[in-house]
Amino acid sequence: MGEDYTRRIVKELTKIALTDLWREYNSIERDFWEKHEEAIAEYFQHS
């Protein structure tokens, strides 16, 4: 239970945090583009 143990925990936590961040970023970006495409489609239907 020395430094190696602590280092491994930190590495795991970092990996989890980054994975969550990445997942969140991707879902935000996907929502953004879907809304954007809908807005563009609507714009062209009305013009």
C-alpha cells in the first residue's frame, strides 16, 4: 500500500473522469448539431 497503490488509484480516477468528460462533450456536440440541422432544414422550408 505504498506509492504504487496511490498512483494506480489516481490513474484510474483520471481515466474515469476523462471518459465521463468525453462522453458528456460528445452528447453536447451531437445535440448541438442536431438542433442546428433542424434549424437549417426549417429555414429552407420557409424560404
